[in-house]
Amino acid sequence: MTPLGFPKQERVAGGSIGPSALFALLLAWLVAPVAGAEGDLTAAQRGQRVFESAGGCSCHTNYPEEGADAPWLAGGRALSTPFGVYYSSNITPDPTTGLGGFTQDDFLRAMQEGLSPEGHNYFPIFPYTAFTKMSDSDLRDLFAFLKTVPPIERSNQAPEAPAPFSWRWTITAWKWLNFKPGRQVPDPTQSAAWNRGAYLVNGPGHCGECHTPRTLTGGLDRGLWLAGSAEGPEGELAPNITPDDATGIGDWSTADLVWYLETGFKPDGDDTQGLMAELIEHGFSDMSRPDREGIADYLKSVPPIQNEVHRDSGQ
Amino acid sequence: MSLRIVSTDKNRPMNRRPWITGLLLIGAWGFLGAPTAQAADDEAWIQYRQSVMSAIGADMAGIGDILKNGLPLTKNIEFHATAIATNARLVASAFSQRAENGQTDALPDIWQKTDAFAEATDEMREAAEQLAAAVAEGNDAQIGPRVKTLGKSCGSCHKTFRKPKKDSYKNK
């Protein structure tokens, strides 16, 4: 049986057995993105899946100011934080302004250590604190995919932040306080689906980067992991996604979460706005159903934290 | 006594006190009564349009309940979608009065960009009708994609015409 309680055979497109023909077809629609064995895919195709699990790297496209026609993945998006405004970078394969000059090792070092090819620190608005948990193979595939997107020449912008928040060398101290490099370690006591969800949430999905409040130094407040933040990127509220009944998603079922990541619709029928809507539209909605189920399994299992997030809560 | 008060003696100087009192009362109504009435009026409009939008949300939730849980109620999706299309036709009139005094997330653009707002609600109506048609025709393979299209129509309208969550009255 699947986590939703239906026999696995009913997931097969065109299967004749099922509670209704609709559900069989719906499942076919949902499962379609993972049709075909992993082994049949090229590195770039596998990388596209990694890209989707990272919400389509939406921060690297300036949708808010340039709309749907914004140069895809060419950066320039202003990300407002309590420390200043930082601009996302160009991750197209443009040789001068994008990743065109990166080697695969450069890319892995950037994602897992927060270091540029020249050895400079990246500002932690780039969530390498999460991406460090990603596997080498996923990052190699992601790099292969990014090499396939159309190159766009657009120079990266310096942050608009007061000193010392605009000094890269200070990030060394920040990293010492707030950054622990290392891959996600599977928990052998949990199911494969749970471990997959944990990897996706804590690695490529980088959920904690927005949904966890930050300390005075801008590090993640691990005591309130996933418990919501009033100061998410672009000044948005990021809700509590721990399974707390009163202030989190305790009253969401696994099916609710899977549906939400697929469509952006909450259990009450309201839709999602802001950056999360972009992550769903450009990434999470294209993830495989098992991956969304894994995320749901994991989120339902994290410790519930009572934390009401609203604009003036300071969290 | 009362006869003297209503005396019509034209030679007596005119008593201005009733006039002043009357003006003051009108002024007080203007400063206190009229705004209160306006606020009450706004609240009624806000309540109504929120009822219309909540009805749309409830039907979207119903569609979601059927699909995400695999309930054998496909035909009901047609009714939910038709209800959304019906309510979409009510949106323009529900927002015809510029009512902003109260607990509302409506943005002023609703009344400043009326054509764009009408276009957005039309888009939702059409998307809902397309979904209903897919169910009516037994075109089950199109249900999922058309739900997504309907969702996008909700999202694009909210993005333009509804306050972001951080500014919502619900988060104050």
C-alpha cells in the first residue's frame, strides 16, 4: 500500500483497477514526471529534477520586477533582509557573468562550502547552509542541467548593505558561528520515504532558510527549526510548518501537504502567494509524487513547536 | 408659556439659538453620524464580498478534497466548478462599491484598474467553466491540468489585487 492507502498497482497509468477511472488518470498525471527509470536519464535530465526540488531556483529570476518575461535564471532579484538588500546572481552558463567559467568542482565548492572559484565567501543569502547537505551526484547533475539553459549576459550586482554586512571577509566569522558543512546523513531507523523527505527539506528544498527565524547574527535559530519567521526573504512572512496543531500545520493531512506542493492550494481552498507560490509553480509542482509524499512524511514527523508568526511577532 | 415661545410678533428680534443648535446638530451628524454610517456601510460591503470569495474558496477546497484523497465523486467536481463560475460572475458587483473601512485585504487597484480586475475575474470564470466542461464530457485526463489553470487564475488575481500576507489584517 502507498502512503495514501491505495494499492500500488493502481498508480500505473491505464490500470484497469481503481476506485474510479478519474483517480487512475489523476495518478497518471501526477506520476508522469517520473515516468522512466532513473538510469535512462542523462545527467542534465536528472539535474532538472534536482532543480525542481530546489523550487526551480526561483530567487535567481527577477519575477517581481520583470514579470513572467524576466530573463530566466539571470539573477538581479533584490532580496531584502534585516541586514540589507542582496541581489541574486546570474546562474545561466554565460561565460563572463554567469556560471560559464565554473568547473564542476567550482560549482560543488560554491554549493557545499559557500566559496567562489577565487576563494571568496558568498553572502549567506545564498543558502549554502542547506545546499551543503546535498549529495555530490545531485550537484553534478544540477550543474549539468544549468549548463543547458540559455546563457544570458547580465552582470551581478553588489549588495546594498551597510558595513560590515557588505564585507565578504566578515562572512568567515559568520560561517564559524552559523555554518556546518556536511552532507545529509540518513537515519537508518526511518523509512526510505522519510529519509528522502528529510533530504529534500533540508538540502535542495532549503525550507529552513525561510521557515526558521534567525538569530541576531543572521544564523538559523535551530531551537525554532521550521517554526516560522516574520522576516523571510523579501519581507515576507514564512509560516510555521512544524506539525503544531495551534500554530503550525498539525491539522494538515499528508494528502493536504502533497496536494499543496502540487497545486499551491491550502486545505481551505485559498491559494499561495509570494515566493512560495513561485517555488511551487517553477519547481515543487513538477516533483514526483513520491518526493512530495516524502516531504510530507518528514514534515509531519518533526517536533511540533508552538510559535505564532505574525508581522509584529519578531519571529 | 408655549404660546409665547411660538409668538409671531414680527417686531421681536429673531431668536438665533434654534438655528445655531440646528447647525451644531447637523455638524455633529456630519462629524460623527455620517462616518459611522459610512463605516457600517463599508463593513456590510466587505462582509458580502468576503462571503462571495469564501464561497469560491470552499468550492476549491471541495475539488481539492476529492482529488487529493481519491474520492469517487468526480461528478461533484463539475458542480463545484460551476459554482465557482457562478460566483465569479458576482465578483464585479460585490466589489462595485469602493469599501475600504474595515478588515479587508482588498487593494485600491481593484477600483483603479477596473478593466484589469474584470479581466481577471473573467479569466477565473472561464477556467472554472473549462473544468466543469472537462468533467461533463468525461475528459478526465484534462481535470488535473484544468484545476491547475483555475488555480493560476486565482493566484494571478490575488497577486495583483489582494494585500500580501505580511500586510493582511489577519496578521495584525
